Amino acid sequence: MNMDRTLKLSKQTVDFLRNFSTINKSILIKPGKAIETMSINKNIIAMADIREEFPEQMAIYDLPLFLGALSLFKTPMLFFPDDKKVIIFDEETKGKTTYYYSDPDIIVTPPEFNPNLPDKAIEFDLPQQDVMQLMQAAKVYGVEDLCVYGFGGEYSICVKDKKNETSNTFSLPLKKVIFPAGSERGDFCFCFKVENLKLIDGTYHVCISKRNIANFCSMSHAAFNYFIALEPN
């Protein structure tokens, strides 16, 4: 067995892939040390640099099934015999299974784009505890919107139903707010759908662009980013 075409996935990489499977059940993994995905609706992109280097392209149509196959093994190893399949095996138990790739053309993949967002409106930190509280409040109140507000010099983030003026609301003050050069400090409201915030646990630095897209950059995992579309006001 060619060891140059064999690798062991770290728990962190498996966790990243498990998170990606909530965004799109299919993924195209290209050769190298980066993975990325995009939702079917093309409103969420996630990308991460990983420790391992994939020697071969992998077109995985059913990522939850592939992760389930990994879970069958105590210490799963991946062997890439050719460009059509991967063999998952365990050196200790000698168990193995073969996973065949799908047609890469049927998988939605992110386009080429500049991750350094233009026309930045505001930046702030979003601690993991704040994310957990906001998601819990959205679940308790059954609301669908997460909004970033600026009003009268006060800046907050809240969950609510923006279509209902009497909606239950839970809010927290923004942390470490930055207004990039050229942005205005006036009143504003930027809103997301809660269902689009499929964030892996961690603290994030958030940058919102005036072009209706935001970058959630993980401060807990190096080089892990989400790009999420804002909802129209």
C-alpha cells in the first residue's frame, strides 16, 4: 500500500466535515490542504484549512453517509487507489470498506471570489457564549431572524421576528466594535436568517459588508471562515 496515498483524518477535520454536512450534504474535496462547501441556495459558503493533505479529488454525494462509514472504524485510515474510490480501513481490526465517488459535476461548489470583503460596514467580535445564548433564545421564542443594530450610538445583536412589531426579542451588546475607514456610524440594521447560521462552536470575528454578505472568521480554529448572505430589509 502506497503510504503517500494514505492518510488519517484528525478529529478536527472530521468535525469540520460534519459541520459542512449541515450546509450541503454533498462536497467536492480537491487535492491539497483546504476544504470548502456551499449551500444549495448559494447563500452560505464555508471554508477551512486543514492539517492533512488530500492526494486525490473526492466527489462525495452523501457526506453524512461517508461520515457514517468513518464512524464504523476505531481508527479510520483513507487509502486512495485511483480517482474513482477511496478505501477506508483500520490497521488494528483489519476491517475495510470501499466508498465510490459520484460525478463531480452534480455537486454545488463555491465560485472563485475574493474573501477580503469590499465596502465593509462594521466589524465586531462574537464570543461563543453569545452565539449559544442567541441560538437558544431563537429556539425558545421560535423566531427566525438575527439582527445587528446600531441606533443612537448603541450597538447590539438580537434574535426576533422582524415581521412582527410585538415579537419576543433577546439582545446582547456588540463586543469590540470597529468601523472601517469610509463606513458611517449612523443607525443601521443588518439581518440574517437564524437557519443560515450553521456555525461550529467557537468565537468569531464578524465583518459585515454593505454588499449584503458577512464573513464569520473563527477565532477558535485557524483559517475557518463562513460567508453568509444577509436578508433584504
